[in-house]
Amino acid sequence: LDYLQERLPRTLVNLVPVLDVSVSVRVKRSIMCRLLHRFFCTCFHLRGAADEMNIITDLVRGYQEAEEILVSSGRYNQKEDFTVVIQPFIKLFNAPIELSRRYEQVIDISYVTYDCFHFSQKGHAMAANLLWNNMLEPVGHKTTHKLDHVMQRFYCPTEQAPYIFTYNNSVQFLETGRQE
């Protein structure tokens, strides 16, 4: 980010936090997916891999927290023509905090491709919808709630908020009800 700030004027960086890869365990998997996952990542996809699940989810949450600390430090809000904004929608895929729920299969398989891990077209559409909505919400007030289906909620710029939210214009918007 420092490199970008030094070399790219007129730039807004949308930082999407690192994805919790344990999401692959929570996809409602077919038999083929179960076989593929055990073949590609045996240590993680066997039922007795609770230690690995906890290690991975703890690492992901720690990394996401470090991203937030860095961006919220104000380090990237100093210049008139550069900023970084975290778009936290991806956190809805984080493993539940309750250990007993970490293996619940709650994500429909239609959101992933045949490799049972990467987003399908439908999954990308959902992610794009969530990202767009985050971009049109003030910093500090961004939602991480899931949608039941793509385009269930789609935000548009308004007269009061015609721009993508940054830290600086979020402060102004929350104080005055308008972006300038």
C-alpha cells in the first residue's frame, strides 16, 4: 500500500480482507467435492482436523485484524488524492466463532465451481453485489450481512451521497448528512 500511495495519484484502493479458506468446509458438498477436498487438502478436510481448522481460522482473523489496524491508523488518509478503504463483506464467509459450529455446511454449492472451492459465476455475482453495496456505505457503518440471493439489495448513489465512501467523506457525511 505504501508503494501504491507513493506512485499512484488519484487512487482509491478497495481492500477486501483475506478470505477465510475454511469456507470450503462449510459448502454443502457433493460426494465428488468431498473426494476432491480430501485429495487436495487431506490435513484440513478430514473430520478429525479440528486443530487445523482452529489454526486456520485464528490466522485468518488475526490477518484481517492487522489489515484493519493498518488502514484505520490513518496512514492512508493523509493525501488529498489517495486513500484505502476496507470493504468487509468477505467476512461473512468467516468460520463461526463457536467451535461447535465450524463444520456446519451452510453455503449452497451453486456459489462455487466444480473444484468446490472457487466462486462460480453466481458466487462472483454475489461477491460483486456485496462489494458494491459496501462501497456505497460510510466507513465504520459497512454491513457484513449476507443476502439470500443476488441483487436482493443493491445500493445506488444518492444526491446526499453521490460518491464512493472514503474515510474523509464518511466523517463529513455522518456529521452533515451530505458528501461534498
